[in-house]
Amino acid sequence: MAEQSHLNRVLSRPEFIGLVAALMALNALAIDVMLPALPYMGDALGVSNENERQLVVSAYMIGFGAAQLAFGPITDRFGRRAPLFVGMALYVLCAFLATFAPTFAILLALRFCQGLGAAATRVIAISVIRDRYSGREMASVMSLAFMVFMAIPIIAPGIGQVILLFGSWHYIFLLMAGLATVFGIWAWLRLPETLHPEYRRELKLSVIGAGFRVVFTNRVAFFYGLAGMLFFSAMFGFIICTQQIFVGIYGLGTLFPVAFASVALLMALANFLNSVVVKRFGMRRISHLATLIYVACGVAMLVLALLGPVNFWVYYALLMVLQFVFAWATSNMNSLSMEPLGAVAGTAAAVFGFMQTVGGALIGTFIGQQFNGTLIPNSLAYVVMGVLVLGCVLIAEKGRLFGVGVEYQAPPATAMAE
């Protein structure tokens, strides 16, 4: 306890945000640094079908999402630290072994297992934020964490491209293993246990089931979590097609990482702005407005795509608006889904993480598989997912948009000293 008290005193808010963001970034790194390497990996392992190469990303995402259901109750029982380091060790081991994968099937299996390990970072990152903060302050911290987290998509494809200029795709996996090791050491030395002993839940089926019931029966939390899944489905559909869109349709070639990075940079800026404005306007007003703009831009892009080839700069402008409001909507909806569930934060983070990653990966993979050399499949996905999100919001809020809602307070015993 003395060690924990010392850590609580010295872990500042900026370092807390940076550390949580670094843990979350391992997931983004495992996806985005891969994108420039997909053609090279396919050629090396005898996979000629471009859509089949997308499975390198999909396999990771499915493992990442599935394991969260296990890590949630585990972290509510044993705390945040121990499960985190078990997951990170698995992430590092699988990334290292992937450098020696002799076949595409083995590579996919290792990516799936790497995702299993990464699940711990997602569940625990969200849980420790909810342990420490609540209300609009939680939304602000969540946005700042996502802002730092978005630095990885900004630079990851470029890093992957540079590695490919001087070596093979195998070194990309070594980079992932190395960074995960560094972040793991940082967490080991600096991240305290945020789950207070009196709030730990027994690892029994009846207790676990009760925790899941709390999550699934809370109308506001569940439907905002479902809305997040639908948003991430459209985003994932874009991510796995982004190389085919930017390079295949628009011929950007080596400028692809620059175009991708600029989108991520805008999303990081959106999260920073949200961390400021959410304190004034609230999570609901911002996320509801963002959803309406998202649907409008999706409709505009779909109409243009149906009329014929879309000018790059027109597509790019619409894409930037879509991703900006996506960042505003999802950051606040994640907070809204966690807000009423502080007593089961680990389980709640697991359920919503599973929904967003497994559901998002499966639906997003389906979207990606529809790619036909045009923008129509992705544009249609933006519209359909956006309309479904709007439906979830209306159910969560009983038909009312732009409300304020009731803000919950985190249990005082779970708070960490500034």
C-alpha cells in the first residue's frame, strides 16, 4: 500500500493520459503500421488476392475483440495491473514469432493471438480512466488520451513505408514487439493499481453474469455502446480499404502514408478540441450534432459516387469532415456508455470493447470485401451505419436529441490523488 500511495502522488494527470494513450496506441500500431506492407506480405506468402490480404488486419481485430470479454471480469477481480502485463507479454511474444511465420495461415494465427494479448490494453486503459474520472471530466480525459493515441495512425504508415525501403516486412513486427516492451516497462514502473480492494468482484459465474446483466440492461449505456460499434464498423471498412482507395483509385503511390497521416492528424485535432468544448456543451449535444453531420456527408459522398468517378479533392474534403465528426461522436459516446457503469467498469469496458472490435471487425470486413474499385461500398456504409447510429441514440435518449442528461459520480474510494 505504501508503494501504491507513492505512485498515486507522483503520477501526474499529463503522465496518466500519456501512459493510457501509449497502451491504447499499441492496438493502433498493430493495425496501421501494417497497411503499406500488405502487398509485400501477400507476395512473400503466396497470397495474390488483394481482399484476402486484408485478413492480416481482420484476424488481429477478431482476437482483440473476443478476448476482451474475458479480460473484463478478470480485471474486476484481480485489478488492473496483473492482467495488463499478461496481455502485453502475449502481444510481444506473438509479434516476435510473426517474423518467422512460414505460411499465411500461421501468420493469421499469430495475429489472432497478438490481438488476444492486446485486448488487455484496451480494457484496462478504459477502466483506469473510469476508475479515476467521471462526467464531463472523464470525457475530456478520454478525448486527450485519444488525441495522443491518434499520433500512432499519423506516423505508423510512414514508419512502415520507411522500414520497407530499407528492409523486409518482418522488421515491422520487431518494431511492434520493441515498442510494446518499452510501454510495458513504463506501465510496470509508473501505473498504480486503480481498482480499490473493496470494489473487486468475485470471479464466479453468478457474479460475472450479474455484471453482464448490469451492462446489458442499462438502456443508455448499452445503446451508446452499440452506436460506437456501428461507427467503428464504417471506420474499419475504410481502414482495410484505404490502401486500395488511395493507391488503387487515386494513384497516390508512396504519398499514401501522407494522405493517411493527414486524416489521423485531423482526428487527433478533433479529440483535442472535444476535450475543451465538451466541458461547456456536454457529451450528448456534441455527439448528436456530430452524428447528424456524419450522415449528411455520407449521403453526399454516396450520391457523388453513384454519379461517376469522384474528384480526389472532393472525396478528400468529405472524408476529412467525416473523420472529424467521427472522432467527436465516438469519443463522447464511449464516455456516455461508461458513465453509469463505474461499479463494473472492467466488465463494461470489455463488453463495449468486444462489441466495437469484433462487431466492427466483422461488419467492417464485410464492407471491405465489397470493394469493387469505386467509392460506392464505403460511401453506402457511411450512410447505413450513420442512420443506425442515429436510431441507437434515439432509443438511448427516448427520442430526444441534444439533451444534457444526468451525470454520475465515480465512487470516492476509486479516485486517485492528483
